[in-house]
Amino acid sequence: MKAGVWYHPDFSLRGHSVLRDRVEPAFNAMTDLIEAGKIGLFTPAITQETEELLNQCHSARHIAMVKAEHYHDVALLSAAGVVEAAERLATGDLEFAFCFVGAAGHHAGYDRFWGFCYYNDAVMAIKKLRALGIKRVMIIDVDPHFGDGTRDLIGADPDVIHVNFHSGSWRIVEDPELNNYDIGLGSGGDSDFIDALNRVLSRSWDYEILMIIFGHDSHILDYGGFALTEISFKHLAEAIKEFAAGKPVLFILSGGANPEVAKTVIPMVIKTFL
Ligand SMILES: [Zn+2]
């Protein structure tokens, strides 16, 4: 499979203080794959287009507030990588991509942000995909926190299927008209997560490109909910690969702080797709 990873040293040097310590150890754990030529290494760069996509997704007030918190550059660089990866997938250069980030995106809405998220990388990439003629996108957000920013930005667009796992109380809420699906797993655990994921993936969905919002804060040794082990991460990767059946897959790193978790689960996920 033609695969690429997006990484920049600034993600660990200047990334959000909670998220940054896991980035470099996880990247170093997969340098053997890069050196063996099994996956391409890409370094993101901010361009005029990145700035334009940012302005299409977030208000001027929002951007000014992020600049005041001094995470503007690293958040935009993170999103730039996701946009570049989406473009390479859309044009067929790649079939699989994994994007490291220095700040996450799924809590960034049009005019508000929280939870270590500043700019919505996935939605900026969707804007780019639309310009390339890709209409139907499926997002599966397996970060245990509710992807409220993404829902704010694309919830009203039925051509984006938004499947949103979260650790709120055990409850499934479906809006097939707008293609929004919220799966509350409560405290979770491997079997509940795997059962719920399998139920989603067993259905028929109409999409051209698949994005996974990959938060490993769902790991039992990390700070979020779900209390998952490696069993779930391995299943996630294998099940997504089978589900995508050759359609392009873009993994976007989201929450997670524990370097030991990151350097185990990230290479594990990537190797599944190679
Ligand atoms: Zn999270």
C-alpha cells in the first residue's frame, strides 16, 4: 500500500504542553519503517492556501484568540499536514496517510475552541477535498471526547458522515438525514468499543475518503475515557483497513499524552496498513 506519514519536529518542540511529549517517541518508534522505504515521510509547510482554508473554517476572532495563546503556528502547521495528506490521497498518490500533530482539532468549531484543539484540521482538509471534486467524506472519531467542534462546522452537511464515539453515557443517537451518529460508550472497555465499532462498520456507507480522528487518550494508561488496551487498537486498524476496501484512509492524531502508549499504538496502527 502506498503510505505516507506527516511529521514536523515543531510538533514536539512547540506543540500543546499536554500533547507534545508523546510525538517524538512515537515517531522514533517507526523510523525503521521509513528507512526501509515502507512509508514515505512528508514535512508539512504552511502556504497561502493553508491560510485561506483557515479563514474559511474559523472566524477572525477565533484566529486572534489562538494567536494570543501562542499556539497559532504549530496548530496551523499541524493542519497544513492534514490538508497535504488529504490532497495526496485524493489524487491517488497515496492510499494511506498518518498525520502527527502538535495540537488537536476536533474541539475547534467556527468561533470557539477548547481541549488542546485550535484549528479543525479535518474540516480544513474537507474544504480542500471539495475543491478537488471529492464530495462524500466519512469521519470516524474514536477520540473518547465528543467532537463538538467538528459537529459545529460540518454537522449540517449531509455529505459528511460524522460517526462520533464519545465517553458520555451509553446511548446511540442517530440523525440519518444529516448523517450524524453519536455513540456514547460510557466507561467503555475493549469489548464495548469493539462491538460498537463493528456495528458501525457492518453498515453500508457512501463515501469517497475515510478520516479517522485517532485519539489514544482512549487507552487505559492515558487520560481519557474508554479504558482500551492494545487489543482495541489492533482491531481498529484491521477493521478499518477491511472496511475501507481500497478507498483512501487518513488517520489524524488527536488526544493522548502518554509516550509509552503512543510509541506502541501508533506504529501498530500504521504497520497494519503497510
Ligand atoms: Zn480526547
